[in-house]
Amino acid sequence: MAVRDVAYVELYTKDKISTVDHLVSAMGFTRVADSVEVDRSSVLLRQGEVLLVVTSGWGTWKFLDDHGDGIADIAVACEDVPTTRDAALKAGANVTTSPQGNPVVPAFGGVHHTLVPVPARAGDALPAGRRWTPTPGAPAVPGGRVRLLDHIAVHLARDGFADYAAFCHEVFGFSRSSPERLGLGDRVMDSVIVRGASRSAAFVLTTVADGPGFGEPDVFLDRNDGPGVQRLAFLVDDVLSTTREFGELGVRFLHAGSAGDAPAAGLPEDELAALRAADVAVHHDGRGLLMESFSRSPFERETLSFQLVQRLGAQGFGAAGVRAQYDALDEAVNPAR
């Protein structure tokens, strides 16, 4: 396996102070370090095993002008960085070098993958290649509701969908699911899952295949000026209490349009009613329950948002989950439907 894990995710933002405040005060992240470079400054946030770098500065301005606040880098931890870089070059990628000296591979839209080595010690919290100043008093492994990154939801233009899935398979060594076609309202969507050996290295790829309507995927491509990361999905132990807590702290959640039903979910009606009231969608993937809630985007252009996921035996990211994501987000775009 060439790529073992997602090392960290980097969010470019116009207002680093308010973004960090939202992620810390409303979503439970801990500020663990800061880094200042010539053209940008960054804050490293951590919760459970999730590392999130929040960056602003003139070095981010082109991305922000094009796409608004959003994920610019999905850094991947490679067993052998030179081998992965060479595989990317062989696949035709234009490999460059980051300001920190790491190989950078283009992904989709304005997003790229920085190739970093697997940490020498498990739990190393400071991404390699930057001069980090640790936050005094920050715990080595901050706790919180979020355990790890469950998956990254990516929406692509039709002409780049198959190519990126193939790149992840051939260069990163990810497994690739068969394409799944879903009829969602007036739209037809295609979905593919690419994933590595780590539970955190999973990308849910979607694209609009056909349809006359104008729904949430079209709005995302318009607002983002092309493909990009729609959601970071975080794994939690109790999605109901976490959704309630985050909501009380200022996170706004979308209505769960396809919350499931008691027989399908295998839950008592009173439990399902509590989940519905908290806007938590419930599905059964044939192995177990998948429960998820979807935040509204806290950013000006309303592109990037967050998702909370609880798995009770469920292992997939199949049609029910994609349908729930579409229903929740599309209702916000077309409330009259």
C-alpha cells in the first residue's frame, strides 16, 4: 500500500480567527500549535486522531478568490514518498514542491495532495516540514467527541470523475468500488468509493451524471467554481448527543430528509423519533446501522461543511448514505420541493 493514511487536512480561510474559534468553541477541537511562514500562517487543531490545519495569508489568496474558504490540501502519509512521487509522475501528474519542501500532487479543482512520510512514532501531532510552536499546556492527544476522520466527501465534474478515481487506485494503491448510479430527485448521480488500509483514508466521490433539474450538486460546483471537498465526515461514538451538543454550541444542522423508518433501522420508534428530532439520518447497510447528521456550511460561500457519523456495525458508504447527504443538502437549496 503506497499511501497508508490521511496525515492531515488543510483548510484555507479568509478569517483564520473566526474559523479557529468556531472549530474550537463549537466543535471541540484543541489548538495544539502555530506556524508562521513568509506568505501564510497556520494553526494546527486536533481532536482524537484528526489533524486539521487552518491557514490564511497572501499565499492562500488565489485559492480563496477562486473557491472560497475550503479544503486546499489533503496530505497523505506515504510508506515511501519518493516511490509515490514517481508513480504520480508516471501517471502524468505535474508534481511540484510545497513551501515546506514536500512533493505536491494535484488532485481536483484547486485541491492538492502533499506527500509526507508516515510518522516515525504513532501519535506524532506536528506535520513534518513546518516550524511549529506548540501551544503551552495543550494535551498530547486532545480528547473530545470526534474520534477520527471517517471519510472525505468530494464532488467532481463529470470529465474528471473517472480519472481521479483511477489516480487514487493506481498511484495511492487505494481500493476502488464499482460505480453506483443513483436517481436523486431530478438528478442522476454516480458515486465511487476509494479507500486505503486506514479507516481515515476514504474518499466518497460523486458527480452529476444526468438530469434536467438544478440541485445541490450543481449549486456546489457553481459556488466552488468547480470540483472540491464538500464535507469532512467525523466519526463519533454517539451522534445523537454530539449533534445536540454541537447545536447548542452554535453548529447549524440541516434537516435529515431521509431519516429512515423503524423497521429498516431496527430501532424502537421512540429512539428513531429522538434521532429525527435532532436531524440525524439512520440507515442499514446490510451489516449494521449508519447514523449521520450534516452541518450547514459556516463559510461565506457555503461550500465546505461537516458531517457527524456513528457506525453500529455499518462499514459502507453506499447508496443510503449518499442519498441522505443529497436529500439534506438539496432541501436547503430547493425548500419548496
